[in-house]
Amino acid sequence: MPATTPRNSARDPEAEDLLAALVRVPSTDPGAYEGSIEKLVRSWLAERIAAAPAAHARVEELEALPGRTCLRATIPAAADLAAGPRATRPSDLTLLCHLDTVVVGAGWDDTTPPFGAVIRDDRMYGRGTCDMKGGLACAMLAFADALATAQRQGRAPARSVSLLCTVDEEDLMRGAEAAIRAGWLGPTGWVLDTEPTDGCARGSHKGRTWFELTMRGTTAHASTPWRGADAIAGMAEAICRIRRAVAALPEHPDLGVSTVTFGQVSGGYSPYVVPDECKATIDMRLVPPASTATAEKLVRQAVAGAEAAIPGTRGELACTGDRPPVELDPEAPVLAALRAASREAWGEACGTGVFTGYTDSAVVAGICGNKNCLSYGPGNLEMAHKPNEYVPLEDLARVRAVLSHLVADVLWP
């Protein structure tokens, strides 16, 4: 049992201090990016690893994008040490955190500045407190608790654990993809990201499929539109057909319905000219059994219908993002272990639910087919990306305690 972790305590000063230090270092994406925060985390880990030589822990870096580095700290299992150097593999348990936040944006109160880490009414305010520096602080402390336990026991654990900090999660999630390519994440090992989950374990995600659709036509004077082909009219036909097709897709008992959003539409260059081009972005959030193949088929059918309805137009389609839906396995061992740790640390097992966005652990589940991927962290997702973002301090204490118990239970069963 991690001696440094509070049990059923409403406040954890150590977690609060660490979170405040993280919040005060901007890591916006785009903007400051992750360089300074990665340096802070690496230095913090190095001090604790140096104080626990019996853990044989190591730190690795991976440049996922130019100047943007993922970080992994690992406590190897006893069997790993006995086997000597070998190819990189996923740890038995990976605590997965992203270092970047969204941009600050407008609407912040003067009394709760975005990098002030102000505490008021048992909440800490600041950009990233909820998404996800609160979860990062909890994961860092759980890893440090494991280092301290290994040092006290003077031996390596039965299983391995890693703290993996990625870049680019708030954009295209290329940090998680790089970690997969490097062998840090894969089809084996438990993966738990610390996104805000409001006290629940969340492992089901709608898929996220993105397209760019271009409708092309022919210009003509607006007084003689029959001499041209209206690309915007063709796009309007396509959009309406796509909306109807997505609305007709089957509903999922847990994830609900598939949705579509046309976030950006642009076309034409004069009010007096029949437009010869129109572009639109398409964001589909799909539930099983729908897939990217399903989405592409219905979009192409919609485009064909639009071309027939507006003669002379033609559509061009490009898929710009493909994240498959993920369904939580209710029998997943990582879920059982997390619920047990929640009972031990906080007196009750955590519930389960869906995650309305897409996370780094969902990337692992979708690409690698790993059934032991979950999200569990402090805060409510409704506060993410908003001005005056905050995390409840009791939630911070709870997640730090639960993660420390989980890591201890996994490493020293």
C-alpha cells in the first residue's frame, strides 16, 4: 500500500503543488507547445529516479515531431532485468498523459488567469487543470509512489509500469502514433490515460472520420446561370444527402447515434458569378457497426446524387482522418483492476461510461486492437477547453490515491 497516498482524504497538498507547477508552464497547441513542460517533467522524474536506485528506472525520449518530444519513464519488471537488454516493448501498465493543452482563448476572469493556478472554493483554475495536467500530476505521483515502494523493498516489481507523456494530442495525436511505431504502445499491456472522466472509467468512443469534399462546376454570369454549373448548389445537395444518410445509420445501445458536422464551407468569389468551386470539411462521429468504409460509401453516393441533381458539377473526396469506434470490454482485466483499486483507495468502485471525445488510449485501442485501454482522471470533460477551466481538488486527491493503489496492486500482486 503506497504510504504517501492519502486514503479517502478530500485534499492532497502534494498533488495540488505539482499541478500548480505544471499549470504555470504554458504548453498550448498551437503556441508554446510542449518543450518547457517536457523539461519540467523530465527533471522532476530524474530527481525521484535518482533517489530510488533499487527501482532500476529509466527515462527515454522520442521526437515525434520536429522539436516536440514524447517522454517515457519505466520501472522494469524483475524478469526484464534478468533478461538483459532487449527490444522495446509495451509495459504491463502504461499511464498515458499528454503534455499539450488547447490555446488560452478569450473569456477568462481577471481573478482566475489561465496560468495562475488559482485555488478558490476547493477548485484549482487554469488552462489544463482539467485537460489534462490534473491527470498528469496524479500519474506522476503514482509513478513516484511506485519508485519509493521499490526502493523500500529493495527489489524490482513483478510487472513493469511506464509513465508515457505524449505531444500533439490536442491536434492530430501524432505523439501517440509515434509511440506505437516505437513499440512503446501496442496490442499488449494495460493502457490508462488520465483524461477527465468525472469519476468513471470510460473506454467506449465514437469513431472520428474526417473528409474534405470539393465540388467543382463552371463559371457563368449570374444573369445566365444555365451557361454554368453551380458548385455551391452541388455542395448543398451533397450536404443534405449526407445528413439524411448519417441520420439513418443504426443507433448503438451505449454510444448512441452517429453524427455529422460540416465545420467549414467556402466557395465562390463574387455575388454576380456562378461559382465554379466549393469546399467543405466533414466531421463524422460514428458508432458501430458504422465504419470509415461505411462513411466513405455514403458520402460518395451523396456526391453522385448531387452531380445528377446539378448537371455539370463533379465532386472530389479526400479522407483526412480515420479513427475507428472503440467499445469497452466489460470483462477487460484493466477495468477490474481499476475498480478494485477505487474500492481500496476511495471506498467505492468507479462506474463506467462512454467518452464523448477521442483520446490517446483510444488511438492505441483503434490502431493496435488493444482491449485493455481506459480513460480515468480528475475533472469533468465539460470543463475542458473552456475559459476559467478548473478541476475540483477532491477529485484530484481521489484520482491520485486510486492510481497509486492501482500501480501498487499491478506491480506487487
